[in-house]
Amino acid sequence: PTFKDYASTELKGCSKNSFPSFSITAGACGLNCDHCRAEILKPMLAATSPAMLDQKVRHLIATQDLQGFLLSGGSNRRNEIRYERFYPVIEGLKRDFPDLKVAIHTALTDEAGARRMEAAGVDTAMMDVIGSDDTIREVYHLDRPVEDFETTLAALTATGMEISPHIVVGL
């Protein structure tokens, strides 16, 4: 997923339209973490309903070189993102376009949530990995322990999805 076009001598160019990011919450986030303040959501395409996501993805497939997309959104106050109503759309898109790659920024989840992502057809699960209770509390404004992040990572790695942990340096 990318927010800008890029190309180099080592990497093939990727336009921001070939793998766009969609936010199911538009610009809203319940945490307003110090390192982001919901700024990462601003360049994402809003897809606040399943029908909107379906329509936008199908339009980009028909008109752009869409290879896949990232599904993301702002977290609630428990660092969870409620994707459940979007899973039937992912299932339909994967059925109609089997080569389409779907990545999802998971936030915190449990084993059942990870299995549901996998069953919907998500190819890659991305999550922030935080190893400090102080950082979780002071930067993320979150009342959850490191163990919740470890549990999420374990649940995701128990699936067949590709896992892309995000380790944010300098928090």
C-alpha cells in the first residue's frame, strides 16, 4: 500500500491508484495517538459503508491498474476496528477477482477475529507491534497491556495470512 507514486532502479513503479488505502471510518479515530493524530487516515479513500467500498474497488478495477487494496480505519478507544460488515464485500471481490490482493490493518483482535479475516479472503494482515506498557498508555492513550498485542500477533500468525508487523521506531 502506498500514499505516493514511486519508482527506482531497483523497484518497479507503483502508482498510488494500483494499491490504494481505504478507511472505513473516513478521518475519524478514537485514539488520536500522539505519533499520528489520525493524519494517516487523511490520504485514504473513505469507504464508510460496505456498498461504498464495493463500488469504489470495482470502479478502480475497471478504470485503473488496481492490483489490490488496504482496508484500514481509525480505531475505537480499545484499539479495535470493526470490519465485520465489510467481510462479505471482500468475499465477493475475491470471488469475482481472484488475483486481487487484500491487506487489512488489524488493530487488536482475537483468534476468532483473525480467523474471520482469513475466511473473508484477506491476504495480508498488518498490525502495530508495541512492546512497552508505557508507550501504549502514554503515546497510544490506550489502557491495554503488551500482552494484548502479543495475543493479536499470535492469533494472526496462527492463520494462513501473510503477516506484516509494523514496528514504529521512536515512539
